[in-house]
Amino acid sequence: MKVISLQSGSNGNCIYVEADGLRLLFDAGISGKQAQLRLAEHNIDINTIDAIIISHEHIDHVKCAGIYHRKFNLPIYITPKTWTAAYKQHNLGAIGTVNHFAPNSTFYLPDRPDVAITAIPTHHDCIDGSCFVIEHNQKRLGLCTDLGHAFPELNTLIPTLDALIIESNFDPDMLHHSAYPIHTQRRIAGPHGHLSNHEAASSLQTHADHANLQWVLLAHLSENNNTPDLAADTHIEHHQLTTHIASRFHASQAFHIE
């Protein structure tokens, strides 16, 4: 399995996952042009993508889904409630048929029963959010951002994974001293917001000795309430897993699950 973060943050999210020739984009929060260019950096033609899978309706995850669908003829997979919310809240443009998956279920793309995609409900402040596990040849990748908090299913999931993308959104001290209004701070740090560096690191620490994780990619870092160094230092204090950080502005290297 090959994994590339094309961009990760409140300015837009898009993750590329390839499993035995099946090519998927998770979320469509960056422009079609940038997605095309960043895939091309890795010698991937965006026209060869098999589907876009949407995690939830927030603008930084869904804003360019219509463009990907129209310009590159990419099928969209989304829960019914997320589709309704996204189409009402955002100007996605003309979109034909979409493909629905159910929350808390496993689904497959046509003619690809070898790649299982499991949608796990999150506690983020959205309509019907999901994080995902992609499984192929007994290797499992977790895509876990916009979680709300470290809910029990997350801690059950981590020891079963071979690689993990997990949000490490904010440093509590930076958030507390930020210019954000109190209600915004409470939303971010509350049970339906985002995981802090400490929450993400603690979840990994609990399972690090028993996990099969080949690598961890820290994602969705806040521009104003976090830094890559703070995130990295917090995780180093908690565990010794091989850890990388996804950029808010550039594509990552290609990560592999062996």
C-alpha cells in the first residue's frame, strides 16, 4: 500500500491511497489544479484515480469534490447525511450520481473485493463524520482526523493497524493564549473538536508497545495553535514510533506499508 498526504490542515485536506492498483483520494479540500500537480510530483495521473471518498461535510474536506467529479470524472463516495449537508452548505456545482456508504460499515469499490474500506463514526461537530480503515492483503491503514476526542473505538483500533494518519491539531497552551474567542477555543478543545498533541500522543503511547505500526503521520496541525516542532516534541516524549508530519502546504513523501 502507498500513501501520500497531498495537503493536511484547515486550509484543505486530501490524502492519496493506493492498494494493488486501486487509487483513491480521501477528501477533496484542495483545488483540482493542486491535486493534479501534487499527484504528478509522484508520477500519478489524476485521471487514473478510481474514486473520491469524503469523510464529512466541512469545507476543508469537501469544497472541490464537484470539480474533481466534473473535470476528472471521479466517482464520489459519501454517506447520505454528509451528502445532503455538503450540497446544502456549499456551492459544489453540478454533480451527477453519487455513491453512498453507510457509517459504521465496510464497503468495496466495484470489482475490487480485495480492498476493504471501513467507515468508523467520529465525534467531530459534523453531521455524519467518518474516519477510515483501508485493508489489503492483511495490511491495515488508519485515516483518523477530525475525531472530536480519543473515543474508545480509536483506542481499540490503534493496535490493529500497520500504519496510521492521526490528527495532532493543537498545543493546549498555544490555544489558551491565542487570539481565538473563548467559544472557539472551547469548540476546538471540546469533545466534538480536535485532538491535541497530548491526546494524540497519549493514545499512541498506550498502545505503542503492542502495536504493529510501521509509521505514524501527524495530520491536521493548526496554523495558529501548533507548530511541527511542538507536535513532534510532544510525541517524542510519549512514544518511540516512527513519526512524520503532514504539511499544510505541500505533498508529503510517499509512505509505504510493507
